[in-house]
Amino acid sequence: MFRLIKNEFSKLKVPVISTVVLLSITAIVLSSTMYQNYSLDYDLEAWEIGTELLNFLFPMFVVVPICWLMYYERKNNFLLYTMPRVRKTKYLTAKWIVAAVSSFAIIFVPYFLSAIFALYVKQPIVPQIITNPEVSPFDHVYLDMFVNTPLLYAFLLSLWKSIIGVMVMSLGFMLSLYIKNIFVILTGPFIYVILENFSLAILRLEKYRLVTSYEPSTISSQAITAISPFVGPALLITFTVIIWVIFAKVKNKTVYEV
């Protein structure tokens, strides 16, 4: 298994490492500059402002550099040559593990690095009026952690964003196993996030959106409940399973189809 994983990573290392580097530079630059146009109270707010673009496009970042590989291996019938040497499930599991680790790194590294720069490298933010956070009108989800231990807040949120990134990538990976249209494979997860966001917003269920779980500060902290962070990911997992059932069980399609 280790050799399989190493071999699969060698196929993806150039696009994945390039994406990590480019996103890290972009997030660091934006988090260190864009905040200057705002009136802020805490350094980590600069990080939230600087990563807004990443928050919107993250489904593309975890799918495009990764999920193209399975499409081309199926298209070129490369998978058929692997059958005599390795079991199907073992080969596909190795590919998913590499894809999962890659998508995790693509999200975690840029977010956490830019948070470190926002907290410790850029010029510190000096609030116009220094107030006690306990009586301040400043509102933020998980306020105590955000104010008193911002690095821990950034670490945990970056970790959670990375887990969601793996889930979104898994949807793209599932599509790449059965669909022969590269455009649908690479844009499908992004379209899902957009449609889910729109649908739940129309139903006044904003607190259950995947984007709310990904970035809790998108809505008022009073609207966040204990289950809010988990509904969006649960819906995504359910949708991914439904896609698998439709293709693998209903339509009886196989990944190794010529």
C-alpha cells in the first residue's frame, strides 16, 4: 500500500504543491494588506478579510488539481493495465488517500500560514476604542477563543475547513469514477456548493449551509447552534453516497469500464 500511495503522490505532486504555494502566497498577501481599508479591533479579523476569496472558490481548489487524474486514467484505459498487478479496491483506496491528503494540505497550509502572518508578522491592529470583550458590542462566533486565543481559533478552523475540503474533493473523486465529462467532474462540486447555498438561503436555513460550516462568521453568532457546523457536511456526504448508489447500484456502472 505504501508503494502505491508513493506512486500516486508522484503523479499529483506538481499540481498539488503548486496550488499550495500559490494559495499560500495569495492568502498571506491579502491577509497582510486588505485589512487596511477596514476599521478593525482584532488582528485575526484581517485574516478573515484576506481569505474571503479562498472561502468562495475553495471547492475548485480541492478538485481541479486532483480529480483530473482519474478521468484521464479511465479515458486512456490505464486502469485496465493495473488490474493484473493490484486489486481494484486497493488501488482506488490508495488514490483516494493521496487525494484526501492533498486536498487537506491545499486548504490547511494556506489558511494557517496566512493566520500566522496576520497575527505575528503584519503590523498590529490598533483599535480606535479599546474595550473589554465581555462588554464590547463586537460580535463573533466563538468570541472568547477568537479574542483570547486567536492562534488556536485559526488552527481549529483551518483544520475544520480542511476536513470539509476533503469531503468536497470526495464528491469530485466520486464523479471522476463514473462520469466521462471532465467539465462536469471539475465543476460539479462547486456547483453543488452554490446550489446548496442558494436553496437553504431561500428556505431561511442559512445556519445549515456548507459555507456557514466552512466559515461561521458569514452569519450572526446568535444564529449558530450546536448542530449548525455539521448539517452542511452531512448533506454533502449524503449527496455523495446518493451519487455512488445511482451509478454503481442502479445503473451498474463500473470504474474499469472501457
